[in-house]
Amino acid sequence: MEKFKALMLARSDGTDEGDVTEYLGCEVIRDSTAKTLHLRQSAYIHKVLAHHGFTDANPVKTPMEPGVGLSKRDCPEVVDPAIQAEYRAIVGHVSFM
């Protein structure tokens, strides 16, 4: 491994920071004894919740009461562009989880 690192650093600008603990926003958890590697997105999830103002939200299995039916009459005649943009941003963030 040391030889590989030396070759890579000789070919490009970089530094050896030791074992990876974070990569692309994910926490990296390595267990060399069990030879396993786990990626955890807890920090990203907390950041997304804070960004959208959901830090005080409570988890639920379903977002609505079971049996509630929605119809076209429940939709606004004109969609608020700010609400639509916020919804798209939330869906975009969640798609990376």
C-alpha cells in the first residue's frame, strides 16, 4: 500500500492524510478485523434537514392519516413558484440519500 501511495503522489499533487474517514459527504467506517467498510450519511441527512427547516420534525410511517383521499379540488388553481422550487430542492436532496 505504501508503494502504491508513493507512486500516486509522485504522479499528481496530493498529500497522504492517513485513513479515509469521510468521502463525498459520507462517513467511512472501516473494520479491518472483519474486513468490512460502511458508509454513513448521517451528517448529510442532518444538513439537509437543517437547510429545509425540519430539525424539529418528528418521524412518522406515513405523512398523512390512512384513508385520506385527495382530489383535484384539493390542488391550488395556481402553483406558488416558491413552494414548487422548495419542493424540487427537497426531492433533489433526498434523491442523494
